[in-house]
Amino acid sequence: MTEKASISEAERQDEDDVLQAYAQARRAAPDDRTLLRAWAARFPDHADALIAVSFAGLAAGVSLSDPLEDGPEDAETVALGRAFLDDYFMPAQIVSLVDEARARGLTPPAFAKTLRLDTPALGRLNQRLLEAATLPRALVRRVAEALGRSADEVAAYLSRPPRLAAGAQYKAKAAPVLRESAPQQSFADATRGLPQDDRDFWQSEAEREGLLGDE
């Protein structure tokens, strides 16, 4: 699990403090390729600096667990870094919504609150136990915004077969899927336990933007 570095409001404004906190988080999780994008989204004012030092380090053969060295924060380095790191630091496809949210500092309850869901509904969404065609397009958009992904990437994840619950035993290296068909629910059924204002919100959003299965 990626450690969320503690950083004060004042430190958020100081680029050196942000870079040092990022370096600490990177040393704690050197193999986490979602980390840079998560931090760039968390600190957009310092995104170019984060990208520049990371890309400069990789170009120089510096391990992700090594201390950060200052990199040239020029337009060419940042542009090259953005293009390269889009591929290097992000998996080709989403493996878990909850894991990507954690990498961005969102616990499951906080992620659920961001989406105006409860944690059971988020769990079913993450395990792809909700019928994709019944999901509001607005929900897909909100998930994408929270994770720094595109709506198409999120829709593709949610349209795949149900996956094993966290902690289930499996040996495959790919994202696990259930061997047998798991019972799925409609979004409306899975959210019946939400507060009335949240149910009204999703009803309104579904009418306004439509459902994922709408043509």
C-alpha cells in the first residue's frame, strides 16, 4: 500500500517541501508506478517539477528508490517526461479502482464519499458486481476524475467480468476474475440503501447524462 505522506497546508505551497515528501513516498513504494501521476494530480501547481525530477532521474539511470536529484525543469524535459511517463508510470489498464484511489491518498470510505456511494456499493463497483449497462455515465466520469483516468478507461474496467474479492487466493499474474458467473446487481438495486438525497442525485444524473448502456 502506498504511504500517504503527511504535508501541511503551508508546505503544499513550497515546491521543495512537496518534492521531499514525494521522495519519501517514492522510497517507501519504489515499484508503485501510479505514484507520480497521483502526486502530480494531488499537487497540480508542482506537477511539472515532479515530472521533471522523475524523468531526469530515470534518464540518468537512477533507481526509483534513490534520493531525488534536481532535474532541469525546462519545457522540453517536461514535455518528454509527460509523454514517457504516461506509459511508464501507469498500467495499461485499471486493475483495481480502490487500489488506484489509495495511491492518490483516498481511503475506501473517502473514495465512496467522493462518489456519493456507500462502501458496500463501492465494493461491488470495484469487484464489477454491478451491471455495467445500468451505471450512470456521471458515475463513470466521477470515478475517472477521482483517479486521473479517462472515462473510457474506467468504462472498460467496469465492463469486464466480475473479479475475485480482495484476499481471495489465485495464482494468475493478470487481474483475477471469477471462474463462475457471479450474481450482479443493477446500480439502482445496489444503491437502495443510500440516503434519499444521494438516490435523488443519481436519479437526476442518470436522466441528465444517461446510462453506460445507452446507445
